[in-house]
Amino acid sequence: MKRNDIVIALVMATIIGALLYVWLSPEGKNAPALVLETTTGAKITLPDPRKQPVLVSFWATTCSTCLKEMPHLIELYRELHPRGLEVIGVSMYYDPPIQVVEMIKRRNIPYPVVMDLDRKILTAFGMQTPLTPTTFLISPDGRIVLQKSGIIDMQHLRRDIENMLNS
């Protein structure tokens, strides 16, 4: 194979990969329309009809990274919820409900938590293979503006949320 053929093949593979990422990525797409029931029985509608930013965090009771991130989410919620931010925790389908409820109590989680026992929320967000933690930021106009698997950069996230709250 000639060198030019290799370069052309690499360029084409890069273009195809980028197009697939854009096409499959939920960022920029509308958030799924869902009515969620929290562990306390309250109902939450997505996207938020009050036109507020919403942070959706998929987590598991057995995920050490999730547990490391949780105090930061709690702090973010306590600081920015009074200004309009909503945070929703989504526990994984494989988490026993009693463990989820115990975790909420033990960690004093102040934001609403829903259990995705039937995987409908995962599917609605386009997650076929659950990776925890995975965080979605939904803008006030109902678009997914951020999807991140793994520990999220809290300073960057806070800045993005504050920009939404200030505009």
C-alpha cells in the first residue's frame, strides 16, 4: 500500500469516527421526556417544565467513584438549588432498593433519587451499557449540553451551571 493510500484511509477513518460520535452522542439533543418517581414518591418531569438546569447523575451503591463524587454533588445541590438547579440521582437497576434507601440516609443525600429498576431511564438517555458514574447536564431549554462518564470536573460543571442560572 502506498503512503498516500494510508494517509487517505486514516483521514477517512477519522471523519467517519467523528460523524458517528456526533450522530450517536446525546449532547445537543433534547433530553428524553420522562416522568420519574423518586424514592419518596414525588414525581419529577423531564425536561424541567420550570425551565431550570437539571443535572442527572447515574450511580450505583457499589461504585467507589460514585461515592467519591457524591459529596461534591451534594455540595453543588445545596449551593445552587436555591437559585434553580435541580439534581436527580438515578440508581442502577442492579442496586437492591433497600441498599439505595440506606445509602440515601447514610450519605444524607438532599436531592431526589429515582431507581431505574427496569432500565427505562438508561435506555431513554441512550445508554445501552451502563457506566457509573455518568452525568448529564440538561439546559433550561431541555437540551443535553454535557454527558460525562467518570468523575466530572466540578469547577467546569459549576461554571456551566452558574452561566445558565445567570442568563
